[in-house]
Amino acid sequence: MNKTIVSGLIAAALLTTGFASSVSAHQAGDIIIRAGVAVVAPNESSQDVASFGEFEVDDNTQIGLNFGYMLTDNIGIELLAASPFTHDISLGDFGKIAETKQLPPTLVAQYYFGSADSKLRPYIGAGVNFTNFYDNEFTNDLDGALTDLSLSNSWGLAAQVGLDYQINKNWLVNASVWYAQISTDVDFKLAGDAVKIETDIDPWVYMVSVGYTF
């Protein structure tokens, strides 16, 4: 899953506009639940780690869920959730040295373009992300030199763009892209000395899902 795939899905959905018909979707009071595949692709950077280089954080794919509520025909709120993401952490020539798990619940306010009976509803959103890091562990402790790994939790801004295509009154398909500001302090001991490395994760999140409207 990458930007090309998501862009292709959005483009395909745009081609369906000529087939739009009234389905009375996305009205004030509607609850929308979406479930699908979510990919977190970190855009990481960090301080230099004892002249070994910067931390690198790999992508991970999990089940994504979001829960939306339409305040009006055009304004909604949405909570993004997912099964826990697991990321490998690498450092220079040492390769993978650690891994961490994280949950990134994100709440946004949204604006949906078009009218309530439009089959195709592009939208944008902005809000706040909270990321909880846990189960942090070194998988390569460099012969005992690395110990006591921890990552601080993060609060940051978030933004999204997305597209719903209503199949019928209740069912829809969705493609969305999120961006979240995630910064963490990576604390550990190197040969017994305490070290703190400021690390920005700042991932793009790509999601393709199926939704149901109540």
C-alpha cells in the first residue's frame, strides 16, 4: 500500500461521478463506521545517536477503524482507531536494534463537499492526534551496551483528505490519507549513561475501507 495505490483508488472513484444518483447519504445525524486496511508510513528524523546516525522507523500495516458522526449535512467529526502498529527501529550499519508498538487515536472535524444526496463526497479534516508508545524493547542491544528503552507519548496536530463513494443508502467505499505530527523522546542507556534522543515520526497514514451508515 502506498501513495500510488491510494491515488489510483481516488481517481477511480472520481470517474464514477457520471453515475451519481440520489441515495440520501451523509445527512445530519448519520453515524458512519468504516473498517479497512491502514498503513502508517513514518517520515522520521532524529538527533544523531552517538555518531552512529539517525533512527529509522519502518512502515506497518494494520486493521483501521474510524467512527464518524454528521453534525450537519456537510460538517462531521471522526475518530480514527486501529489495531496496534508495530514498528522496527534501525540505526545506521547496525540495522534493526529495537521495536515499539503504538496506538494513534486521532480526532478530527471534517467538511464534506457536495450535497446530502451526492453519491460522491470528498472531504477534508483537521484535528489532534495522541500516540501511545508501549512494549518498547531492544532486539539488538549491541552486546549489552543498550538498555532501558522507553518512548514518550505524543500529542500533535493532524489533517486528512478523503473520499466516500456511496454504493447504496447504507454501504460505501472510502479512500483517505492522513498526516499526523508525532514527536517522542527516546530514552535509553548507552554503556550505562542516560541518553535522550528527540525523534519526529510524522507519518502519512493511508487507508482504504468499507463503511456502513446508520
